[in-house]
Amino acid sequence: TNVQANAAMQGSELVKGLCLPGLPNLHSHSFQRAMAGLAEVRGPQGDSFWTWRQVMYHFLSVLDADDVEAIAAFAFMDMLEGGFTSVGEFHYLHHDINGVPYANMAELSERICAAAQQSGIGLTLLPVLYAYGGIGALPPDDGQKRFLNLPDEFQKLYDGAAKAVAKVPDANIGIAPHSLRAVSAEMLNDIVASFKDVPVHMHISEQVKEVESCTAWSGKRPVEWLLSNMDVNQRWCLIHATHMNEMETTALAKSGATVSLCPLTEASLGDGIFNGEIYARAGGNWGVGTDSNIEITASGELKQFEYSQRLKHQARNIMAKVEGQSTGRALYESALKGGRRALQRRIGALEKGMRCDFVVLDAGLPDFAAGEKQWCDSYLFTLGRKAIDEVYVGSERLVTASRHKEHEKITANYRKTLQKLFA
């Protein structure tokens, strides 16, 4: 309700430490948290995103609704302990193990909502429309059977998911046409027109093969095609956008959309490096997400982004905008702004009217002794998540002394789930 500098205590609680707004996580597939480490064994030929995807499909062949909820609760708890206070859950796992819809189309959406309530994380649920197996409306393969819906089925799914979201405090819902690989041009146009005034999240240009397929199909690269055929504006969040030329990068920056970068996953999958310097110079909005959840750390995603730019350009402090600016602070503030736009929630700032989400760093750590000007850089580039002492969401303290208040219960359930899955 109010933020005031140098305010008198007046009997209120003192939060001790360095306080900063909680970072939004723009892109998560929570079930993939339980896959972490499964795809780190070399195959008979060169491994890639496409071979990793086959591992993911196999993993889904044993995952039931209870497993989905237990894994999501653990992933969301891990996010809170890692400095994220809200999440955009890009939810494309809809049907049972055989690919048959549940009697309740929104069964697994309800499980995601239950996990968000158990953990306390702020939620933007993004149910996914997934109908095809490749660009040009190619038929899906068997590994995608748990994802598939046509538009009429998606409407039922969305309606059920919206009812579940309404029961979660301060949550909201958007739509996620999965990618140009998974929806036709007609479907994309119809779904965006049918679901007005909600966030639109979509994968795009993650892999070179995707760019080649789109060019063969349409004569245009994926981002080029999207900007030419859709009204891409501030309600859009494009995931990855890794492979763009300079023209696409600048045009996307000027569209008002937000790009969700997932630097740790993009490095893990060998996706490539985003055109960060060009995009930022053109005024583009961006935030970060944890995607495959191989390592959940707000500071780590920002550090990986900056370091990838350094490797790309063979220079330092790429994402700082002006001479003398803290790179850590520039990264953090940009990700807050982009996160607020992409999730369309009142988050990402310690200001009147915003949800009271904040992270408290342990000011007693020796690396913070260098002083106020260096503390954000010390957090992002040196200390990471071990600097996090407390986390508040909606003014409720969920993490104390680096541990979530339900840590033992959620972890025990997750451990039991993994033991069952990998028995």
C-alpha cells in the first residue's frame, strides 16, 4: 500500500538484510525438473535438442497425475529458494499416459494450480495448444500424444484451467500456442483472436533446423514470418528467439513484445546464443526463465546470459547500458521489467500497487562488505543463491534461512515420486 524511504518503525517488523524485488520466472516446464541429469549420457551419434526430446518423450510414458503435482510442487519450492517469486508455467502436458484425455480435461492444469498453492509461488498458468508435429501442419508422432488438442478441445481445457486458476490467490492465465511447429497459421490466428487481453507465450527460433524448416515452408524465417503475419505487441512473450538475423532482432525489439531467455537450458541443449546486444540497443524487452529446470537459480540465469554475450563478443560487461553502470543491476532491472510485462501481473518492483514479493539477501556475508555499489554484482556473479536468506510472496514469508517453510514435506513427496518412477 505504501513505500517510503527512511520511514519510522512505528512498531512494524524489521526485515534485516539487502532487499530486492523477487524475480519473475517467465518460462517453466515444471515436470522436467525430475528429468535433470537423465540426458547427460552421450548417444551413439551427435546429441542435440532433437535427441534430448526423445529422452523427454520416454520420461513422459511413466508420469501420472500425482507425479506431475509432486514434481511441480518441488520445482516451485526450488524456484522460491532460488530467488524467483512468480512463474509462467508453460503447460503442455494434458492427457494421460496413453494420450487419452482425462474425464476432466483440465486435470493436470488443476494439479499445477495445487502445486502453486502448496508452494505459495505467484502463478501465471499458460495452457498450451499443440496440434501438429512440424512446421506446415505435419502429423504428430507418438511421443507427442499427451500434448495434442484441436481448438474446440483446447477451449474446454482453457475453461477448466481458468476455474482452477481462479482459486489460486493473485494468479492469472494466458495462452500458449506452442510453436510454429505445433500449430498451423490458421490456428495461431484464431487462438490469438479468440482469447483477447491475456498473455500470449510461444516458442520460436530455438533451433537452426526450425529456421530451415520455416524458410522452406514459407520463404521466411520464423520471427520474420510471425511479425509479418501477426499483430505481435506487448501481450506477446516469445521464448528463446535464439536464431534471428539483425533485421529480425531489431524489428522484434520495436514490436513491444518480450523475449524470455532461458540461458542455462539454451546452453544445456546447445541451442545457441541470443543477439542480446543488438536487441537491447534497439530497446527490446526481455526476462529470464528456467525452462527445463536443470538448475533453478534466478541469479544463475542472469549470469549465464551475460557470460554468453561475453563469449559471443569477446568482451566484458555487455548488458550494462552506460559507462559506470553496474552490470548486475542492469541485468536485474531489465529482467524485472520484462517479467512484469510478460506475465501481466503487478510484480517486479518495490512500489505502491505492486504485489509485495521480495527477496532478502544475507547482508552479513563477507562479499557484501565491499559496499552498496557492489552488492548486486556480488549477488549475481559471485554468491548466487547461497546469498538468499528470506523470500516473501504477497507479504508472506515462505523462505527462512534459505529453506522453504514446507521444505521437508515437499521434498519427501518428491523423493518418493522419483523412487517410484526410477524403480
